[in-house]
Amino acid sequence: MLEQKFTRLTELLEEFGSVCIGYSGGVDSVFLSKVALDVLGPERVLAVTGLSEAYPGVQHEMALECVRRFGIPHLEIETHELDDPNYAANPSNRCYFCKSELWSRLAEVAAERGLAVVLDGSNADDVGDHRPGMQAARERGVRSPLLEAGLTKAEIRELSRSLGLPTWDLPAAPCLASRIQYGIAVTPKRLRQVEDAETILRGAGFREFRVRHHGDIARLEVAPGELHRALELAPGLARQIRGLGFERVLLDLQGYRRGALNESITLTQLTADRQAPAARAEVA
Amino acid sequence: MNDEFEQQPSPAAEDSGGDDPRLAALQDLLQQHGLLEVRAVAVGSRGEIAALTAPLHLADRLAELATAIKRLGFLYVTLDLENTGVDT
């Protein structure tokens, strides 16, 4: 079954002929880039990374390491999603505005370089999740070969391991804006607070975690298995993270779970009209 | 509402109001489970976070109650890391 899906992936890449890949340095895009490179060769593959304040530095390092190690043709472009008030106001479809810019830019790069198709790293598990960014991709003709081949995240990890990719067991690392509660404006300062707080947790040895930004509050989610360690380290962690400008540091008792801020979407949508003017004013 | 609320008001806690029925229900729930040392406030821009003040050794018991606490109308159930009875 897995072999068949992998074969389907290689067939899709051969059909595309040449590809421009949105490359974040995460599990999916590294795997896709490596397979594309193996199937198509370096002349017909380009991995493109969009750099902005919302892109985690730790992921940038991994992206560059894989480029160096595997010889993936690579280009970095600066993106300016924070300049878009629709994005910065942080509505529940924020990703749509970010990805709209990213995929438009990649389409330009692909056209300039004569690459036939723009690809993203969406996989079969992403279907049904709250992912407005996928809508932006579809609107711009971006293809998702991992998804089209039916590959799940677990399968991509398994295949990545067999290919010797260092990302095979990398925790998911979406953009830093995903940590900021919907309706609270995305600003460079808040993104830095999130990144610095997560650097503190990483430095303390935590592996899977998020720092959720609720305005003056930092809500820490750590993997349930690491909850006791977080409690042991609580005083020091709280002091350091408060030093970044938070008034309260709270530990979520249910621990890390993917898309936790999406749990507030219904509430957000109900109050969006009330909060949107304030968020827009803040970023204006 | 309680000592925590009176001594350490935050804008969000004030927004949630001193007569928040969710907090009254939460205190009842904590009492039913013998967690008399625990205090709670509603924080966050919409009062969506239950912030519990408790000694750290009660964290496991509070985690077991998290789902029940969310049913009272909170999106997140948390422990305030700087009000745990530990000298920071």
C-alpha cells in the first residue's frame, strides 16, 4: 500500500515535468523536495522558501541544512504578509491571505524559471482540517502531490526515515502567527515574543510544545508526557517568559494539541465583528 | 469573588465580572472534589481561559477535571505558574 502510494507520487512528479516547491523545511516539504530531486534531477526542481517575521528561525536552520546536505536547488524570497491588514488583523482565515501572497510569488518564480507546476506539501491528513491556506493554493492552481498520492503524515515520516531525512521525526512547526489567538493583531513584537518563549522551552529540553499568545497572557502547551517536567521547572519558566513582556504565564492542563487555537473559532467568529476594528486599528 | 480576584485583578478578570456563573460553578466543582485550596479566575480577552491558582502537587487532579471544567464554558483550563505557592 505504501509502496503503491510512493509509486503514484513519483508518477505524478514525472507527469509534472518540472516543479517549483513551497519549501518550509518541515517534514512534508523536505520529503517532497528530496523525492522530486531524485525523480526529476536538479535542473527541473526549485525549492522556494518565503522569509518573513512569522517564519520560525529554527525551521529556517533545518531548511538550509537539508538544502546543503541533499543538494536541493533553493531560492529564498521575502514575503510581506504583515503589511496586509487582512492578514495582520488575524481573522480565522488569516492563512488564506498569507498563502495568497506566497503562491502568487511562487507562480511568478516558476514562470520566470520555466518550471511547469507549483507544488505544496499538503498531505492526506490535511483534508478536513481548518486550512484556509489550501483554498488559496487551489485558486492559484497549486498541486499537492503528497495529498493526491494519498500519503498521510505518518507515512511521510516513515518514508522520510527510509530516505535518511533528518526531518522524519521533526515535530510539526507551523508559522509563528498560528500561536496568536484569532482576533489579536499579528505584529512583529508578538511574533518575537512567541519565538523567544518557544526558544526558552526548547532550551529547557521540551520537544513538542506551543506558546499560545492571548494578548498579555502566554499559555504554554507541552506534550502530556512532559507536563510533570513543566511543573518542576515552573518557577524558572514563568519568570523567563514573563520577562518577554507577558503579564501572566499559564500552563495548559490538557497539554499540546494540534490546532488548539482553532478551538476558539466559533467564539471568534461570533465576536469577530466586535474585535476586528480594534485589531485593524492596531496594525494600521 | 475570591482573594485572588481581589488582590490581583487583571483587565480580563474584571471584564469577566465578579458574578460570572461559570466561576461559581467551577468553585462548586472544586469543592465537590475537596480541592479547597484552589482559586480560579476567568482571563483572556473573552474570559475564555480558566486560570487556576493551586499548589503544584494538585496539578494531576486538576488535569483530570479539565474536561469537566471546559463544559462549564471555558475553552482552556490552565494552571497559573506564578501563583503556585512556590517561591519564584
